[in-house]
Amino acid sequence: MELTFFLIRFSVDQGNTIQTCSLVENIAGATSSVHAERIYTEPTTTQTHFLLLTSFADINGKSSYSLFGFNFTTYFTRQCVGIEYPDKPASDYETFNPSGPSDSCILGLDVTYIRRKAGTACFVPQTEQVITQQRICNCSMADYVW
Amino acid sequence: MEFGKVSGIDGLYIANRLQNGVKQSLITFNQGGSWSPLLINDSCADCTLNLYSPSSDLKDHFYSRHTAPGLIIATGNVGLSLNKEQSAANTYLSRDAGLTWKLLAAGSHLVGFSNFGSLILMVDDMAAIDSVQYVN
């Protein structure tokens, strides 16, 4: 019996620190190394589930697939709060302005997104979609030619 | 593909430019009006981050979603030019839509976001599976 070892690394601060845990699975009939093919998610739901499709060669040399489900629901103990007052210490949300290397006006618009802070261990309730605020930028002298 | 769009933010594209034998990744915030290299803190002052394939293909070596604005995870290497050797590949993260980057994990990974980017799953896709990672 060949066991596939999964090392799970996780972080509550979007990659600043990464923790690890492991699980071991027996993939029946796998005669070769198991490779990851694709991750499937439901990115706009409150679910924190993933499906992982893996492939391997079976005993006849044919490609076979194994699907694993990951459920992180119990990892999150609370909903994010404070979308009405982003950037405040009590809020789990922040404003984000993709300014690029120069200024915040891109293609004539100054767009601000409200998104979850990185270092907060909460899940986003489904009612709170990605919020964007737009401001039309005025032309400056640099936008004209003689 | 050596060219791709960052999901969820207008005007944002990343391309790989081959010039005098050097392949470098460049990002534009204004639909191609101006381009700049991908910045990363490194002991090599002239080095930039260069991505394997800055388009969302089946393997998701370049991963961004409109549900998590500004968040990008991509496979590449830090240097003067792109090095496509497997051993040079690492996984990098940006939270400012590609302007600045940091090392997230060694090796190349499949990536998935769920719940508006609250949770990120990463799986090494070059070696045989021995690791699954998640980040939130």
C-alpha cells in the first residue's frame, strides 16, 4: 500500500507566517507518483472548500484521477465585520487603491476597492461582495500637448 | 502565454519581453501606456521578478481573481532574466496588484482562492505530491 503524504502549510496573515500540518492518504491503485492537476474553488461563496484533482498511472499504465475535498469551515471562527468603516482598527476590511508606479488615476478613473485585511482570521459573509468606489479624474496640464 | 490580464482591475496587464537575450516580466497599470518591472526586495539590486507564464492557463501559474482585488500569486524567479529551469521556480505573492512582490513558498504551485481570497490553497505541481499549502 502506497501512501501519499500531504504537507499542508497555512497562514492567517496572507503569507507573512506559514504554519504546517500533514495528512496521509491511500490512493487505491496508484502505481506511480501522484501529480496535482487542478484546484477547484467556489470563490464567491461563504464556503471555504476546495477540490483538488490529482492524476497517476494505474496498474495497467492508464491515467487515473483522484479527487480530494478540503474543508476549512471550522478553521474560521467568526465572520468579518466592519465593511462600513474600512481601515479602522476595529474593521476587518481595508481600502485598496491600485496606484501603480505613478498616481492613482488609471484610464481616467480613480478606483478604490474595499477588501478583507490580510492579517485577520475571519470569513467574508456572502452578502458582502467586492465593493468598488470610482472617482472621475480631471485632466491636468500634463494631459495636453501644445 | 507570455502575456496576460490581471483579473478584477481595469488596465492591468503583465507581459514577458525578450530583448537582447534577456526575458523580463513587465507590468502596465494603464493598458500598455507605460511598463515597469516587477519589484521585489532582494540582495541583488538590479534583479526583478520574472514570471513563467503571466496568463491564467490550466495550471494557474499566474493566479488572480476579481473576487480578491489586488491579490496575485505567480510562479517565477528573481534575477536579471527569466530562468525556466524547474529548480529556479518559486511562488510569489503581491497584494498591490503586481507593483511589489514577496516570496511566498519555494517551488511551483497550483493556486486556488475561496471566499473572496480569505483562504488560499497551494499545491506543488512540479514534484510528485508531497505537499498542499493554504494561506488565509
